[in-house]
Amino acid sequence: MKIIIEIEHLILREHNAGDAENAYPLNLDPDVIKYTGDDAFASIDEARTFLINYEHYIKYGFGRWIVLYKQTHEFLGWCGLKYTPELDEFDVCYRFFKKHWNKGYATEAASACLKLGFEKFGMKTIVGRAMKKNVASIKLLEKLGLTYFEERDCGMHDGVMYKISA
């Protein structure tokens, strides 16, 4: 398992097929995926297939990374960077088990991802997306220093876009 970075409380690492045991219940919680536009995985096997077929690390050298609590190595969720070629856009995103919300982990992980994006991967601008109703995510993007720049359709929901430059 390739460790990407260790920060104050967290370890970010590449995922592997074994992470399906945690990815499945993470995406099963309707509160966790409420504002993502994603469907829950139908099974652990479907989660495993998704993880095995994830090509972002190979194509771009970065992606969504597993977030572990440094002291215990507990799986908290994931956070990372994504490139969307059709928009020529890099974004930061995160998803954590509900029991780990409001503990600063998303802020710590996403802040590290922004730093990696600018310093290691040479990104000039990184965006953050949120559905308008996702007030917590919007507050987090603002806390990270991203600023609002436009409204955008997020699938079936109205969304807002934030950005930050190097």
C-alpha cells in the first residue's frame, strides 16, 4: 500500500481491493452519499471491482486516497484529487464515515491534498464542487480558502463551484 503523505493525525494512501470492506459500508450510508450523486455499491464485490478498475493513479499519478487515523490505522474515509479531462479541471473531494464528521479530519486531509496538488503535481487551480444544499461542504471549501466562482449543474441537483489557485 503506497503511502502518499502522513500529516498530523492522518495517513493518506492509495487504495487497494482489500479496502472494499470499508468502501461498501461508507457508500451504503444514505447520509454520506446524500450530496454526492453516487449510488450505493450493491455489494462488497461491486466495491472491490470499482477499486480494482480505478485508473486515476496510473493515468495521472494521483487520485482519491484512503484516509486512515494515524494512531490506530482506522479507515475514516477517503480524500483526494481528481482530473476531469472533458472540463480540463482538477478537483478536491472527500467522503468520511458519519462518525468521523466534525472532527477536523476532512479539513486536515483536504488541506494536504491541495498542498500536494500545487507543490507535487504542479496544478495551477483546483476546484471544489458542492450541491447548494450541502452547507457543510460549502463551509469546508471556504475554510480551505476556496472562493465561489459559479453555479453548475451537479447531475440532478443545483451545484456551486469554488476554486483556489497556487
